[in-house]
Amino acid sequence: MRRLKRRLIERSRAAREGRRVYAFYRGFRDRRAGRTANPYKPGSEEARCWDAGWQYADSEQRESSPPPVCRFGPGGDYVRDWPEEQE
């Protein structure tokens, strides 16, 4: 009986973790697609995971924004953007 009970507990933990991961991935995917509505029940664990995935994708998009038009203008970096000397 102990073995069966342990397997059932492990199965339920794996299912719960799978739902969390799927909700996170769905939030990530929805942010990339431009969707803002959380499909899960407010306050649920899946809703929090969806929101975390959405926030992660949002921060990733902000970090990978294109460089400014003028390399040395606002947001430019004089040290990294300066052309290397030609020999």
C-alpha cells in the first residue's frame, strides 16, 4: 500500500508542476502574440504562473530592443560603439 500511495503522490506532484510550467509557457507565448488577457481564474496558481511568464517575455523584449538610430545619441555607449582603430 505504501508504494501505491507514494506513486499517487508523485503523480499528483508531477501533474501540478506540469500545469505550472504550461501556464508559464502560455503567458510567455501570449505576450509574444500581443494578448493581455489572463485566461485563468484570478488568484489561482496558474494565473500567477501565467503572469510570471508574461512578465518574463515582456522584460526579454525590452532588453532586446533595437539599438538607437544614432549610435552616440541618447542610449548610445561611447566605449562599446566607438569604431576600432584601423591598422
